[in-house]
Amino acid sequence: MGLFVLVHMIGNLKAYQGPEAYNHYAEWLREIGYPLVPHEGVLWILRLVLGTCLILHVASGIALWSRGRSARGAFRRRNMRARTFGARTMIITGGLILAFIIVHLLDLTIGRLVSPGGFLAATHSDGQMTAYAYENLIASLSRPTMAIFYSLIMLLIGVHLAQGLWSVVNDLGGTGGRLRRICLVIALAVALAIAIGNGMLPLMVLSGVIA
């Protein structure tokens, strides 16, 4: 899931190249593997895999939080190393990110919220649909509330992802000091790249730099 968010951010950078590059990228996503697989076939496979991962991720997070609360009982943590901000807020940031995913899908995948005029797309004679991804992106992020909401959520995703990637080291039994330092640097670098790369995009649209 972290790799998906990183690749998604890299794809979003196509917006800086203008509508032709961004729309071509969006169309390429729909044509991966065609005609070996149906139109949008690979895209739907990825959506199903990511959707399953998301459900399992949320369920696992809630289960771990619940077990931790039950094991602690009425007692508070004492004489233990202070938890990081990311660790303390994983459930909160996770819930906000989940809400953002729903809004994001409605806004730029389904097109229900993208603009008062609706989702910009064209249907061809063969039944294929071309979505004007760049135009829809601009229409969405030109709204101040959506742009600010998007940028703030990117900061939370950065915090959530940094903590999550760092926790993987413990989950997989990594105890070496050097390994842990390397993984910490990687976790922070990936989280920072995503927070800046995605978080700056709405601000660039809102300020008119990207239009």
C-alpha cells in the first residue's frame, strides 16, 4: 500500500507537464495489457487487490488497537519509552485517511463531487470512454476547501506512512541498530516525498501555477 501511494504520487507529477501528458498517463492506465486483457482489466484487478488490502489493513489496525486496550485494562502506561506522535495518532490519522479515500473516489474516480457541472468525459462510438483526467483534477482542486483538505490529508498520510513503514522493521524482527536506522531514513524519505509531492499539487492549482 505504501508502494502504491508512492507510485500514485509519481503519476500525479505528470500534472506539472500539462493536460496532454496527464491525460495520456490516465489513458495508459486504462489500456495496460490491452488487447491481451480487456479494456481497464488490469486497472480493475489493481483496484480489487488494493481494496482487499485496505479492508484487511483497517480490520487489522482496529483489532490491534482493541487488543491493546483490553490488555491494558484500566491501567495507564508507566515507566515506558514515550510513544511517537505517529504511534499515538495511528487510529485517528487512519480514520481521516479512510474518509479521504471515500471522498477522493467519489470526486476523481466516480466523478460525483468533482465539479458542479459533473465529471468531464467522452464516450466513443465503440463504447470506450475517455476521461479528461487533467481537466477534472483542475476542476476539483480549484475549490479552496477541497485543495486545503487534500493538502492537510497528505500531511497526515506522511505521518501515518512514516510510522507504518518504521513499524514494519519491528514486525519483521529487525533488531540490528544499523538496519533500523536505514529503515527509519527510508520511511521518513518516502513519507516526506509523498507529503510534499501530493500536498503541493492542490496549492499549485489553487494559486494558478497549474491551470
